[in-house]
Amino acid sequence: MPTPVRSNTQTVHYKRDWRVWWRLLRPHTLTAAFVPVSIGTVLAVDETPIHFPLFFSMLIASLFIQAATNMFNEYYDYKRGLDTPESVGIGGAIVRDGISPKTVLLLAWSFFAIAMLLGVYICANSSWWLAVIGTICMAAGYFYTGGPVPIAYTPFGELAAGFFMGLTIILISFFIQTGTITSTPVLVSVPISILVGAILLANNIRDLDGDKKSGRKTLAILLGRKRAIWLLGGMFVTSFLWIVLLVFTKTISPWTLLVFFSVPKAWRATKGFIGKTKPIDMMPAMKATAQTNTQFGFLLVVGLFIHYWMQ
């Protein structure tokens, strides 16, 4: 990300409409909430009929937590001088669109409050132990860019994102339907967790030079651009091979091999970073990474659903 915010940012001409608020949500990241909830719920079909109010409550709560995390990111990147009107990316509602920093922060906390209310309903219909797990998830969302040592400024951003937005959400979504945890959702969560982490890695590859200047120590910075791109490609390969392994061991249905229709998007994402150094040139590759997560997750859900429907 670029140099600190200049004092003359208020001279930028702002045009504010619904698209500004939509960008503030960073919609391309919301699939990181939608996909895990859907997968955890579909996996529960083999165990019990779906409790749809719980499903929708979990889905909406996860979306609000993800959106709030994005807003905290927006706010703290601004406060730390990392966002300017020239910054590349979907962020910048404060510096480019003139939304008040206090408004962004208030929205983030409001979204957390809504998620907590939905969490009360979920806990009342499943287990109150989930209140502890949910609180930890929200704390991770805040401390990703908030607090004295933000997770996003360390090499552990991808790991944290994958753990909380992949493994944890899938297991919670499965548990609130079935009242238990089995090995299947744990194993299926692995490629989803990897792909959620890939979204963050792609973002950090794009912002590598600016992040280095600002003092961040992201995984992409520690590895260097070339090796970070190799790691991104390896994460894609591992995700697809993991599904093959689960099918081979009869853990999940062969219908889940539909995920391979997302291979071209993963290839485009990896190839799009090679030889690029300017953030604007890497935007298509970053978007393709998020789209890979969406397509992979959607096709996995479809494959699982077809299997249960045909039984």
C-alpha cells in the first residue's frame, strides 16, 4: 500500500452513492463467509434435516462479521496512513469517497452487534459454548487490522483467515445442525481454508512493495514476490488434489470433482501475477483468486447436494 495519507485529501472531489457503500463492504471477500456456511450445512444433510432458520442466522452473522472486518481494515489502514486517494483496490471509501472514519467504525461495530444478536439465537438453539467461539472469531476480525500488533501486519494473516473463515465456520455450521462434529467436515474444510488464505496472499502479493515501505512483515514480503506466487499456485494445486484424495478414500462423493471446472480461474489467477510489479496490473489476478474460491466452493456445494439428492 502507498505512502501515508496527505493532509490535502479533503480536496478530492467525492461522489457518494450506493456503489460507495457497496464497495465499503468489499463484496468480493464475502464469499469467504458464504461458502463455508453453505458447505458445513450441506455436509449436515446426511445426518439430519436442515434447520433453515439456523442456517440463515449463521449465514447472515458470518456475512456481517466479514463485512465488519473489512470496515475495520478500511478504518485502520486510513488511521495508519496506508490509504490515499491513489491507492489501488476496492478499499478507499474514506480517502476517495469521503465517508467519515467515525461512520465506518460505527458501521463495523453495528455489524458486530447484529452478529452477536444472531449468535444468541444460534446458541439458544444449539450450545452456549458457541458464544465463546463466536467471540473469539469476532476478536480475530477486529485484531486482524486493529490493536497494537495487527495480524495483517504479520506472516500469520493467511493462516488466521483460513482457520477462522474456513475450518471454524464450516465446523460451527455443521455443529448447529447436527449437535456433533465428525471427521468429514474437518477434512472437507482443508481446501476451503487454503483458498480463503489464498485470497489474503493474493492481496499481499499485490501490495508487497507498499507494505514493505510501511513496515509490514507479511508472508509475501518474507518469501519475496516470486516465491509468494509459487506458494499461491501451490495452494491452488493442494486444494484440488485434496478433493481427489477425499474422493479416492470415499470420504466424499465423486460428484465433488466438479470443483475442477474452477481450474482455469485458478490458472488465470496464478499466471496473472507472474512478471507483474505494479498493483494496478495485478488487480485482475487478485480478483481471479477470489473468484476461484467462489467457484470452487459453489461447485463443491453442488457436488455434495447432487450426491445427497441422488441417494
